[in-house]
Amino acid sequence: MDVRKALAEAEPVPFWLQDGARPAAGPPPEGTRACDLAVVGGGYSGLWTALLAKERDPSLDVVVLEAGRIGAAASGRNGGFCAASLTHGLENGAGRWPDDMAALERLGRGNLRAIGDTLAKYGIDAEWEPTGEMDVATEEWQVPGLAEAAETAAGLGWEPVLLDRDAVRAEVDSPTYRAGLWNPDSAAMVHPAKLAWGLAGACRSLGVRIFENARVTGLNPGGGGLRLTVHNGAAVAARRVVLGTGAFPPLVRRLRNYVVPVYDYALMTEPLTPAQRAAIGWRHRQGVGDSANQFHYYRLTADDRILWGGYDAVYHYGNGMRRELENRPATFETLARHFFETFPQLEGVRFTNSWGGVIDTCSRFCAFFGTAFDGRLAYAAGYTGLGVGATRFGADVMLDLLRVGLAPGEDTERTRLTMVRTKPVPFPPEPLRYGVIELTRREIARADRNAGRRGLWLRTLDRMGLGFDS
């Protein structure tokens, strides 16, 4: 299969952001204005925070400042998997906070339900499909791990379905599959950009003022609150501030060693014909991820395209972030080759889009939280690619930390969680940062080639509580 032919007409832009439902850009702010709560960042983290703040206290004057367009960064270019997990999977969470996992999973289930309820409440058409997610083993060494994961999930209130080779191929037909684990209630598929645009519309309906092309360049205390300076000279004086800027350089200096931007890449096929759909099955339309350390994630869209992403996760020296890094032909060719190895019956299918974007990654691979400026600012970051759903939970945490809608002295179950009260291990400075990340990346790939056996470096990270298997 000549993958270059399949990629020849792929546009190097995110498929989701080409949708005709994309609203026109809003204006930047002008002059100086005041508000009760300023939210920096117009992705999921910021939009959920603004929406939930108004639901908690409709009298609040809330402003959102987005450097570019609403949902144009990670929130509009991800795979559209909205997972219940708040901890980047059961294994990662159970290894770090075993005493809190029952609560974390319960809160995650409630959070996922609340997202679906919000879409219904505000009439947001985001192509929501609560079909769950299926992990598949493509090598024999991965099969026992699925059985262990099923046992763990069942013990935490889920109802997973363990599938042997024939059963998993009856769900989605690939000759590479050895086994599968389907959790029908653990995730929903969603159009990620429509979700962001819909949340922005819901915010506006409640009176939130949203400004686009409003890059914040300064943050300083003043007037009993915080003053935000915008690149065009405008300013916003806020009593409280939320930072939801993801992988982008944070306005709070202390965060700079906790988050690194890692580039992830994806392809989108043309719509499948009825015969092509029949050749692979997939009647339950669940999201799929394979069980390798360097894993792929894939799903069907509303018009029966296949989004195919993952595998490569690339860090560039010095927290490098540049527009040209979103286009990586070598990775696109690798992804296309793996696609046709997984689905040889789809030979001849073309890709219409190829794109990349940055993920905000921290050393514990799920979100961390905190405050600054004497409790007047709250932040959440480090979602590591699983933020479509978890950002709503993170928004509630940030509002709890800012005491929005809480009585004096009141705390919440969320803020009592060890996950919320602790920080990840910071990354070392350059050039050590780049060396550590690249070594880990190479060792993860080597483990996949060696039937999952982790070498000395990965075992050392495991002992330090820094292990990562995806």
C-alpha cells in the first residue's frame, strides 16, 4: 500500500475546525473594564469555568479572554473522546491515589453524565454519542493486562465486557486483534469543536462576555484584585481570575516547570461507503484504543469517517511551540501505514485531513490544581490528552478553590482529594528536560518491541512514582 497516495490530498488542517457551524470571531476588548471573574483561555477549561460560575451565581460578571479563536487549540483539534476518567485511566490513578479511587471514579461518572445533561439543557448539538470505549490487544503480551483492567474496573463500579479474539472482531473487525475490553459507560464520542462552540454559546446566553483575539500579556495585583493587560492595550480588572491556558506559556511563573507541550497527530479519512463499513463492522460505534505503550486511538464520526491518531508524541527542545510543528509528514506516513495494517480491507481509502496540536503534559499525566496571588487566582493544567471531559471537573475544582458559590468555611469533596491537594514532580530545566523526555520516549518504544518488558530506566521511573505506559 502506497500511503503517500492515500495522503496526497489530505489538507494540513484540523477536520473539526472546517465545520460550517463555526461561528464568526468575536471582537477583542477595548479600554479598561472591570468584572468579578476573568477567565484566561477560551478552550474547554475556561468555557466550563465561565458556564459553571454563572450557574453557581448568576449575579457574577464573568469575562473570558481568548488569545485566538474559541476552541482553536487543543479543544478543537483532539480526537473527540470524552472520558469519565479524571486520572488518565484506572491504572495511573490507582497507582497514585488508591485510597481515593472509588471517589474519583464516582465523581468521574457523575461528571460525564453532567456533560451530557448540559448539552441537552442548552440545546448544544455536538454529535454526542455515549458509546463507551474499547481497548484492544494487538499482541499476545497485552492480553493479560486487559483481564487485570477488567477486574479493577469492576471493583470500582464499572461493568466492563471482556472479549476474546472472536468476540472483539465481531465488534470491530481487524486481523490484528487478539482480545478486547469494552466499557460501554466510560466515554462518549463528541465533535470537539462543536462542543467548544456550543459551550461558548451557552456562556453568552447567561451573560458571559467573551473576547477573542485577546492575548493576555500581563497579570499584576492591583485595586484589591488582579489586573490583566491585553496585547492591544486593553485591560481587565478582576476580583478573581482563572487560568485555563493548557500547554501555552502560563502567566504564573511557578507553573513553568510543571507543564510541557507535547505534539500529538491525527488523520481523518473520507466517509466510508456502506460496503467499507460492512467490511469492518463497528455497529456499536465505540471509541477504540490499542494497548501498546505507543498507542493509537480511533473512532467513527457522524458521517462515518475514521479519525486515526496517536502513536507519536513529540517534545521539542525548550518547550518548543511553532505553527510549522503541527505538520509532520513522517508521522502522518507512519499513522497511515498503521491504519492500513489494522484495516487492510480498507485499502484505497483516502485521507482528507492531517493535523497536529499540543497537549499539556505533566509528570503525573493528569490534571493538577492550585492558587496564587493570595487565593485570588486558580489554575488547572496537565490533562495530558484526556481533558475533553476532565476539564469540567477541573473547572468545578477551580471555582471551589476561589470560593465561588460556597459559604464561609465550606469545603467540598473535590478539594479534599489528595489529587487536588498535591502537585506533580516538576520537570528539570533544559537541556536535562529534553534528554529525560527523549530517553523515556525511546524506552517506551523499546518496551513495545520487547513484549512490554520495561528496561532499567522505565523501572526506575516506576519506583519513583513517575511511570507512564502510554
